[in-house]
Amino acid sequence: MEEKQYDLNDIVEMKKPHPCGANKWKIIRLGMDIRIKCEGCSHSVLIPRKDFVRKMKKVLEKHEQ
């Protein structure tokens, strides 16, 4: 199985939507833990990289560098 490619400031879709109803998340921190921010209500969540890789569905928008 190929590893999904993601980077800082990418917009990703997770398997489950946020309770606010939005399912677009922006990656705002990368490291051992990954911080993602909900694009609907701006709530941020810090999750371990292992859980993020398992729960991420796809990359919706790549950040232009």
C-alpha cells in the first residue's frame, strides 16, 4: 500500500467529519504529532502521526510553495 503524501498547509479530508459538519482540515503543524485545524469552525486538534495516517482519507488541495 502506498503512503499518502501530505505537507504543511495542505487541505485534507478525514474519514469522519468534525461535529460542526465540516470535513476539510488544514495541516498547521508537522512532527511526531500533527496539528490540524477545522476549516468550518477553526477548532484545532493535535493527534499522533500514526493515528493521522490511519484516519486521513485523501488530500483535497496541495499547498503552493
